[in-house]
Amino acid sequence: MRAVGLRPYTVEIEEGTLMRFWIPCDAVWKNKPAVVLLHGFCGDGIINWQCQAVALTKDYAVYVPDLLFFGGSVTDKTERSLEFQAECGGCTAPLSLSVSRVNLIPIPIPIPIPIPMASSLYLPSPPSLSSAHYNASTRLIHRTSNSLKLRNHSIRAITLTQDDLKKLAADKAVESVKSGMVLGLGTGSTAAFVVAKLGALLASGQLTNIVGVPTSKRTEEQARSLGIPLSVLDDNPHLDLAIDGADEVDPDLNLVKGRGGALLREKMVEAASDKFIVVVDDTKLVDGLGGSGLAMPVEVVQFCWKYNLVRLQELFKEEGCDAKLRLEESGKPYVTDNSNYIVDLYFKTPIRDSVAAGAEISSLEGVVEHGLFLNMASSVIIAAKSGLQVKDKNN
């Protein structure tokens, strides 16, 4: 990083907590607006923050804290929340560098782009360091003039979006992928992050000889565009691992899936996998399936679809179920990759017995598949603003 004008500088926030910053060298900071780059703490963030910093140094004086528990930043505190990270990384910059106001710019994406919101922030000269006294092992300790009360310091809070949380969970799931595996590639917004990560790891050479079995045409298109070798169940009937999202997850790790319209292929591929990892954010957790009030999909043949819609609604009338044919924005029926229709079931109360409900739905002639994925998930990775949680089926 010294080649692009950054050097390490360690700040002691309080006893037991050290934060290492990469700060501008004396010659490059002048006349540039300053930014504090909070890089991602897993996946692409660790791999790519140097590239982000390089791109930003063209137009900005860049200050990059190593997040606690990574790089040169350590603490003896037990807290590991995002708020604590933000307070340490965001507050120590202004306090230790004599700045009264700071904008934090989290960049969780792998493509480095300058952030205009930081253009109003100017920092004074970075702490001077005589070259005669500096070497690679030198650690500068900066104590603030008063006792730090980080939680009372005014900063702009970092808000993780739902997509940020999905990406965190997806990156964690991809850690289970090994070279040479045959993988089930899910469908939906969370699965798209998984496929993107796999493509990046292949391109960098960190993964080799993997084969993907996609669960939809759009996942197939994304995977092909990223150079991921693909196959089908006919040629690879045994899969090592499948990774996919879910629309609902109950306490027993049973799922509702298929709001993206790919439930049949998803269930086929994931049932053929030795291990099925589900990645979700915490908004997908429910006490009972159907409890979100959102769609539980049932794929039906086009022939006499209304006949089956009525039968499905009658089947769950005690749950106050509404059955609706899924439509495109144009008003035409949504057609799956298998040329079928989808009837969405909306429950006013959770399904009392998901196993019985699945069996009754499957018994109806003309029903192709339903979105209840029961006893299929090996583990569920849940991303929340407080961190990642992994639930295993056997625990």
C-alpha cells in the first residue's frame, strides 16, 4: 500500500483496543478531500479493499481502518457488533487525526467507485512520521486527550441494506465450496450473490474444476456469463452441495421457496445434493411456514388451472387461505421454465401441519410441485445487522 501513498498508523483508542489505519503519506494528502473507507469484513471486502483504496487515492486522501479482529486491529473486548466496529473505526479517525466531523462510506461491493458524499470532508495533515525513526515494525500509539466515550460521539450510522445482508450470508456459504465439487446453483436475489462470488473465485484461480447445475434459465445465463462450467442432473445425478435462498425459514429449518418461480427445478436439484445450505437475511424467519402472509407457490399445469386453484383454496379454507394465479406485470399468467402456471397461496395464519399440507397438495391431479421444502436444509446461514448466525439441522 505504500506504493500508492498509504502507510500504517496504529491508534490506541482505549486500553486494550488498538486500531491500525492506513493513512496518506505526507506528500500525497494535500488539497484532496478525505474519505474514511470502511471495507467489508468478509468475502470481497477483505480481498478487494486494497483495490478500492487504490482507485480512491486518485482523487481522495484515503484513510482505511483495519476492522477489529482483522489486520493490525485488536481488542480485548468481547463485543463484536457492527455498531462497535463503526464506533471504533469511525470515531477514532476524527479523534486521533484532529477532525471534528467525519462521513463514513461503507463500500461492500467489489467494484471500486469514488463516493461523492465524502467530498465535504477535509482532514488536516496526517500525523507526521520521521523516516529516520520509522521502520516496518514501528507502532505509533495515539491516546486521546480525554477518556473515550464512543457511544456518545456523533457519527453517521452505517445502515446495512437487505442486499448487504444477503451478500454476507452468501459469502459465508461459499466458504463451504471446494475445488472439484459439483454444485447446485439456486435461483433468486440471494442465490445471484452466490453465483457471482463463485464466478469471481473461479476467475481468480481460488476455485478450480467446479461444475454447476443451475435451477433456472436466469441462473444458467448468469453462470455462463461468469465462465462457470454447467451441467444437468441427467449427467450429474449426484451433487456435493447446493446453495440457495429461501422465502421463509421456520425453527426446524423447514422452508418456503419458489417465489422466484423456480420451485420445481430447485427442489429436484437440492434433493439430489449431499448438503443443502440455505442463505437468508433475518426477515425470512417465521414461527410457522406461511406465517409471513406472503405467497406459498404451487406449480400447476396450464390445463384447467382454475379448477386446481379452487381446490387448493378449499383445501386450506380453515387457515383463511386465498389462492391467486400469479400474473406478469402485463396481466398475463406467469409461465415457469417448465411451461406451467403458479398458484400462490396466501395464509392468514401459519400452516398447522406442513408435512400433511405438502402431502395433500401433492395428491391433487394437475399439481406439479409445491413450495414447501421440508427436512431438506442441512444448515441455514442467517445474516442480521448484529452479525451472522449458522443453524445446523442436527443442532
